Amino acid sequence: MDNRSENAENGRGLVRALKLRDLVLFNLVAVLGLRHLATSAKFGPSSLVLWFIAAIFFFVPQGLAVIELSSRFPKEGGIYFWTKHALGEGHGFLCGWCYWINNVLYYPNLLISSAVIATYVIGQGQSGLSDNWIFILPVTIVTLWIAVIINIVGLGTGKWLQNAGGLGTYIPGVVIVLLGAYGLFTGKAANPINWETIKPDFSNLPSLNLLASVAFAFAGLELASTMGDEVENPRRNLARSVFISAPLIAFAYILGTGAVLWLVPNKEINLVAGFLQAITAGASAISVHLWWLGPLCAALYTIGNIGGVGAWLIGPARVAFVIGLDRYFPEQFGKVHPKWHTPYVAILVQATLATIFLLLSILGRGTSVEEVYLILLDTQLLIYFIPYLYLFIVFLIHRSREASSDGVILAPGGRFGAWLTGISGLLLTLFAMAVATIPPEASSTPWLFRLKVIGGAAGFVAIGGLIYFRAGRKNNTRIPLSGGA
């Protein structure tokens, strides 16, 4: 390993502020998105089988890979560090670059959906505010910068935003499941759930699309590992947090979807707030006096989304921070605040870019600016999956090179189990990438959609390559494209 990574390993003054409890809640807020309950339930009862398939072939392999890699290398930068160590500087940078730039483009969607959910606190979404961009714009920007300020002030403070977000996300999920269970014993299902309706039809495109979608609803267990130098006893606690949080997440997704299907006819499900529809329907079936349960869960989930913004802000910012330490990004990215001990420059740059894309998406509505932003969203579809390809490839490489060592928690099943884990996750990721290149049925120009998706991904990779090689020449360093770091 070269000297430029030494500072990243030493933490550069970062504070170990995260305990096991914080990591469990961080995983919940990073991975669990109740909006996916509506997306899957609207498809019908067969979505339940797709959740199980996604859990077995992607979520479990992802969790096992993250547990093994984080216990083997509990370092700041997480997936960037793991890839660099296994495949060299070039692949490490490409993985980190794709992970970082994808999340910068992701914020507007998350922030806008958060603002829309917040309108359900008042009038159950009937206030008209969900379509009022004079309301949406300031709410989204204020939400983003509250998360920024809290997380710059220190992870010891900022973690409480993510902790509150984890609880705010999970409690409504539990409420949905409980209301669904009550309905199961006292009422009739809103949708027919039997062998005919639950069996997926893999010959049609919507089933394939939904399988890819629900698989990557499970993505994000690797995010906490990007803060390895800020975790107490990271080798132990990062792995334990996955063991604890993963079953909770699977429980909420699978049983939550079943509850929504039981409580709301799938034709009537709102894609943005379907889980709140289910809570309102389930509560009103018990008593009209439970009218407050829907707005309360909307308020909790709004807090959850703010915590989610914080989580997906600080995790990728740590990747950019370590890339800055390695001087492939400007070295200012690697600066730590002298008082608060956080990588404040990386966080500020990420938040500023997110604000710009947010303004493009909102102020440009109905104009050519909006069209440009939508093209950007299409082009980053494949970029989203590239780090997960690296995750499973790197997992297999490290297992073959270093089968075991002190403190490393290995995926079960020996060499066969490791290969089954890695190949399963790799194949499902490749499947999702293939599905992402298939144009929507309503598309009038399929070739243009494919050009945007594939060409856009190639464009982002090319931009990353230019940054990498330019930094290498500037630093007068040899840039290996493969081999150990």
C-alpha cells in the first residue's frame, strides 16, 4: 500500500463516535424505504415471492460479503478501500467515483419524496401542497442543509439525526405490519391472495423490472462501513450491526408489503404514499378514533427521510474524503475540521452539488432544463450498480487470497459457500443492469433510451477516468490499474 493511503488508515483526527446501536439504526435508515412497499404492492400479490427471491439471492449475499469485508478491513472509505486493496488504485477509484457521483444525483428524488410525504401530516395529502413547488423547494433545501450542518458539527451530534431517522422509518413499518395482522384475523383481504395471484410471471417485463427494483431496495448495508475509522471496535460492531439489522429490514419489507396488499386494493395504491394509505385504512377499520395514526406515521417517516438524507450524505462523503487523501480528488477533500473532527469539505462539496441538481429538477420543471436532468437520471442507472459488481468480485478475491485471519467473520460454507455467495450476488447485479437497459413499454424510441443509459454510464466512467489520470500526472505517481494496493 502506498504512503498516500497512510493518513486514511490513521483516521486523520476522526473521532470514533459510533456504537453498535448507532450502526443498527444507521443501517435501518440507509436501507429501509417504506415507499418500496407501495411500488411492490401495486404490482400485486406476486411481489411477495419476488421479495423472497431478492432476499435470498441478493440481500443475504450482500450482507455476508459486507460482514466478511468489514471485519477483514474495517477502514475509512469502506467499499473504496476494499476494492483498491484487491484490484489496485484504478479500480478502487472507479468504484469510489461511481458510488459518490450516483448518490449526488440521487438526492433530489429522496428530498422531493420526503417533502411530499410531509404533506400527509396535514390533511393526509389533500392539502394541495404536494404539487406546490413554492412549498416543495424550500422544504427540500432546508432539509438537506439541516442534515449537512448537523453532520459537520460532529458525528457524535450527527448520529442522533440518523438514529431518529432509523426509528422514524421503522416504527411506521411495524405499525403497518400490526394493522395488517389485525386485518388478517378480523377482515377480508383487499386483494385475492392465492396460488394463482402469488405466482410471478417471469415471461413479462414488469415482473423482471420489479425483481430488479426490490433487489436493490435491499442495497445499502455497505454504507456504514465507509466510516470505519469513526466506529468503536469496528471489526466487531460493523459485522454485528448487519447481523441485527438485516432480519429487521427483511421483516419490514416482506410483511409490510403483505399488510399493504391486505388493507388496500392494489389498483388504488398511491406509489408515493401507499404505506400511509394502508395505515389509514387499517386504523379506520379498527376505530374512527384512530384517525391520528396516519398523520403521526407520516410525521415519523418524514423524520426518517431526513435521517436517510443524512446517512446518504455522510457515507459517500467519506468515500470522497479518502479519495481526497489519496489525492485523486483535490486534497481539500481530505481535510478534517479542526474543532469538530469531520471531513467537512467533502460533505460541503457533496451538499452543494446536490443543491444544484435539486434546483435543476424543481425550477426547470416543464423546460429543457428538466429534460436534461431526466436524461442525467437515465444515464446514472448503470452507474448505481457498478460498486455492487465490485463488492462481490472483491469479496471473492479476498476470500481466495486470504481465506481466514484473526477477527475475520467468514461467510459460512467454506469455499463453496463463498463462491455461492459471491456468484449469486454478482449474477443478480448483472441481471439488474441488463433490465435497466430495457426501455419502458411506453417508450417511442427504444434506441434513444438505450443510448442514454449505456452511453451515459460510459460517459460518467470516462469523466472519472480523466480525473484519475489527471490526478496521477499531477502527483507524479505511477497509476497501476490492477494488482494489490
